[in-house]
Amino acid sequence: MKERIARCAEQHGLNARVEARSSDGRIVTDVLVTGADGRLIGWEAQYSSITSETVRRRSRKAAEHGITPLWVTDSERAALIDRAPWVRVDDYSSRDIASSLAMFVRGGIRHLQVWKCLPTSERPCPTTGSACGRFHSGWFLPALCLPKKPPTEVDRLVVASADGEFVPIRTRGDTDRRTAAHMWVPIGDRDRWWDIVGPEITADPDDTLDSPDEEITFTGEDIDPTCRYGEETLTRNDTRPRRDRPDATGLHTFTLAPRSVFTLPTASPTLNITAAQRRAAAVQFGCPIWEIGPCGICGVPIHRYGNRSAHACGPCRTALAHSRVPRR
């Protein structure tokens, strides 16, 4: 896995160092990927057992050196899940991992979904079970989004995390507010989430808010010395609880959409052009004359109505996108 991550980063023009040691020698990162803007992503390919405290300690040290940790595992029961930024992949053989076979992220990446709770809504109300008329938002796995989103490949995440297209966030648990859930999300979804609820939990890994360790119990049963390797059985040797769950997380209910999510003025500009100018605009945009209308921000003629239309012109959309600088 380390070889694959480093190879993918180098193929896309990124700097990657395997077993990268910090200048003070305090930490060694499996693969340290450096983005174009200097962003450091510390990939940790964790295929062996590890304690949650070790994950926390190594993640804290990485953050102290300006490195965003990204733990990858193939087990849905790994202790690192929700103890640091993480992703889960399928249980592939070493040969498949080293090959060019597509590897998809199965857990740890989510997308924001926002909907109004109406009788016609495709999603049930997460609070009452019936239509409440309010707005809901939450983080969902790609396959559970409406419409469904494609899964993210590991190779794409290597580049997207270094470029800042995907960023880690942390939300409070839905059942226990003292716990937290870590995930990687598109930066656009992160910004929209902050507009709705604000940066609820900071990215400081030294925060005491965390998922509790599993309770260790003693059954008092004798150890079975029989080797059962290769036997077909439904009994699982791994008794740890499943930590990677498909349920939505970070569910939030609000009555009104916040003003910050509105990107256009409440009163659209009027279109003051001649009939000849309207015909010329229709030819330019390749649409009927009656689909020409004003840009919702600056008022210039655009393809405003009908199929494949837009509410604002290209320059205004670009300016608006650049104005939504992520809050730190």
C-alpha cells in the first residue's frame, strides 16, 4: 500500500517520501505526500493491529509538525476508525494492491446532504419519522446519497487530499455528544456545512473529545488450542465491535435556511436591451430568444431560462466561488 500511494503521488507530479523521518526524529510517516501549496498529508498504511492510544499519540505528533494524518485500513473494526482522519479499503492481496487495479474507498469519505422534510421527500425525517416541514442536513456515504454519488478511488484521494479538494472534518456523535466522528469530505461540502452549523469541532487532534475505547472483559472460558484455519464457519474470531458504520452522521435540523447560503440577490436585475441585442444573445448562447434573461448578479444577458440554463454569468460565478474563502 505504501508503494502504491507513493507511485500515484509521483505520477501526478507530487513529492512523496516513504518512511519519511521528521527533522527532530520524533516521527516516521509511512508515506509523506506534499501538495503544490505545501500541504503535507501523512499516509499511514495500517494493516496490523494497533491501539487507539497509539493512533492518537502519533496523530498528535504529526499535527505538531504540520502534517495532516490519513490512516488507511482494510478492517471495519480497526481501532483507528474515528480516532483520527481515516479511510477504509477492501481486503485486497498484496499483489492486487501493487497492481493497477482500481481500489475504492469504502468508508471514511462522506458527502453532505441537505433536504427539506416534506411528505414528498425521499428521505424520512431523522427526528420524528414523519414530515416535520423543517430542514435537515447530514453526512452520508456516496452510495446512500440522493442522487447516488460514485465512490472515490484511493489513487484519486492521494491527489485530492494533497490538493485540498478533500479535507478532514470532525463532527459530534449523534447518540452520544461526547464522542466524535472523523471523515474526509469535499471542501465545498465542508464550507456549506460551516455555513449551516459553523465549525462545530476544531481540527485540533489534542481535543479530549473522542470515541471511547472498547471495554475489555474477561469471559473466564478456557482457551481453545485447536487450529481452525481454513474451516468454513460463520463464527468470527474478531470479537471487536464494528466501528465503520453506514449510518448517516452529523445530522442537524434547522427551521430556516441561513442567509449565508443564499448566493443571489433577493431581487434580480432587470434586462434592459433592445430586440436586436436579445436576438444576438440568443445566437451567442444557442437558445431561443425567450430563454434570454439577466444575470442574477450583474444583469448582463445570459441563457437564463430553460434547459442547461444558469442563474448567473460565468465571471460572476467565478468571482463568487473565489469569495467563499474557507474559514480557519
